[in-house]
Amino acid sequence: EEGARLVTGGLEAPPNTPTSGYFIKPTIFADAHNDMTVVREEIFGPVLCIIPYESEEEAIDIANDTIYGLSNAVIGADQEHAMKIASRLRSGQVHVNSLVRGPTAPFGGYKQSGDGREIGVYGLEEFLQIKSIHRPKPAVK
């Protein structure tokens, strides 16, 4: 509708899936841009939008131009450079040259993708309440 080109997939359920529930085929859209609904929404499903860019700076701007921020991925031959890019992305987690997450790594997003963290020390801190107790200093003798 808005101009993205469907490369593969779509709304049909994949073969051999349950008849109840919401299932779609893994879907790829090309020729997308950040003004499109399919790009702007936080879709929890196997949907990939390919957005062309001219420079690294533009790619970072595109990635950060969203009200959401759950996860990003950076793939690159130079691990150190990929880590620098990862540090500039505004999301709760960034995968660098892998989609594996450590079992104790905190999980959560930025912006409208969530407030707070699950798993690890940061996840436990969500259940703690901090109290400050104030009292006068004892008199000096």
C-alpha cells in the first residue's frame, strides 16, 4: 500500500501450523523507508524491512528514528567498529555479529519498548524498594 515491495512471505499461515492463533509466513519487504507503517510499528513476528542507506551515519539515524527500542543487530567484519556502532543505537539490547544472548544478560527495551529489565541483577532490582532513613547527628561532646 505504501510502496514497500514484498519479496517473500505474506499473511498466509505457513504450512502445517495450528488453525487457531495468529501465524504468518516469514516475510521480507524491500524498498522500505521510515515513513511506512510496516517500518514504524513494533511487529512481533518474522517480518524484515530492508531500508537502503547511503552512509553509516544515515544507517544509525534510520535505526534510531523510532518510538521503540527493543533490539538492534550490527553485523560487520571489524568487531571493534561494530561495537562503536552498537553503542550509538538507542535500544535495550544490541547483538553484534551474533543473535545469541547470554543467559544472565538483562532483557528490556528503551522508549516505548519497555521500562525496566528482566533477568540478571537488573531484573532482580525491579523487585526491590529502596528506603532512606534520616536522623539527626548526635551532639558533639
